[in-house]
Amino acid sequence: MEQLLTNIKADFAKLKADFILNFIEADRWKLLLKGLKTTIIITIFAVILGVIIGLIVAIIRATYDKNYDKMRGFGKSVCAVLNFISKIYLTVIRGTPVVLQLLIMYYIIFASSDRAVLIAILSFGINSGAYVAEIFRGGIMSIDEGQFEAGRSLGFNFVQTMRYIVVPQAFKNVLPALLNEFIALVKETSVSGYVTLVDLTRAGDIIRGDTFSSFMPLIAVALIYLAIVMLLTWLLGKLERRLRTSDR
């Protein structure tokens, strides 16, 4: 028993020393804070960009699927071209790894720029937009055709019907899937370090390189990501309960 207590004290002392080495000495905890701030900034603005792109692409794709046969003239040609471009965008973005897209954006498309955060936001926003587009499109296509008829009976054109009737209902239907995509996006930003950005994951890796201690910095980063995801999951559950209550 005495030996066990001695071993426990030794292990605790080692953990304490590792904690001090990795986070207290040289104020290394500030590096994690800086990385967390970068991760949050990239995530928030990438989410906004992804929703904008996704909604536009979803409306184009849904309009083509629902109304192409009824269209005539120039509008039909424009819709076909936009739908074709949207399909290429979805195929390319969903068919290639996000880290490769980030590298292409940083080292090829914006090779002359030093705004790594902005490039990361564009990369993750464009990537997320492809997945958000399919989520929104599924939501729009799930709306009963009678809602479109109701819009026409109120004197709305197709754009007004989509804006005031269909999109709000579709958004409510796909909100859980949308929030799950945002949770996935938080974790996807962990590859930002490939383009010299000091995000949360990269900050942990820098600390590991400085201290030659892997356990403490990597576990700390994992726990921070876990805390963020748990918080978002809790908010998602709360939002879903509120939506179910409002439907009654």
C-alpha cells in the first residue's frame, strides 16, 4: 500500500512537472489561446461564407430540378448554365480533400498573398458551401409542392415564393444537419497549420516541438476540441427541443 501511494505521488509529481513545462514556462498557454482564437475566427467566417454559397447553389439546383421543364427562352438557358457550373463545383469540392484545396488556394491561387487567415476562411468556406448546398437542396426538395402553389395563389412569383415561403421552411427542416456540418467544420480547420497558420492544432504541435513532450500538449488540444464540440452539441439539442416545441 505504501509503495502504491509512493508511485501515485511520483506520477502526480511528473504530471505536474509536465504541466508546468508545457503550459506555464515561457507562457506557452498563451500559444494555445492564440491558436484557439484563430480556429474560432476561421470557423465563424467560413460558416457564414459556406451558408451564403450553399444557399445560392441549392436554390439554383432546386430551381433547375423543379422548373426546368416549364421554363422557356433565355431564362431556361441561364438556368441550365448555372446548374452545370454548380454541378462542377459540387463534384470538384466534394471529390477532393479539404487539405489539398487549402494548399492549392495558399500556394497556387493566392501565392502572392500573405493573408493566411483570409485564405483559410475562403478555402473552408468554399468547401463547406458544397456540403451545405446539398443539405439545403434536400430541404427545399422536401417541401410539399402545395407550398409553391400557395405562393402562386398569393400572387408571388417563383423568387418571392422561395424567399418568403420555401426557404424559411427548408432552413428549419435542415437546421440539425446544418449544425452538424458546422461541428465537422470546426474539426476540419485543424489542418490550417499546413499553410503556416498557428491554429489550435498547430499551437499544440509547436509546444510539443519546444518541450519534446507529446502527451500534455496533444491531450490539451484534444480536450479543447472536445469541449467545443460538446458545447455545440448541447446547443444543437437545445435548439432542436425549442423547434419541436414551436411546432406544437
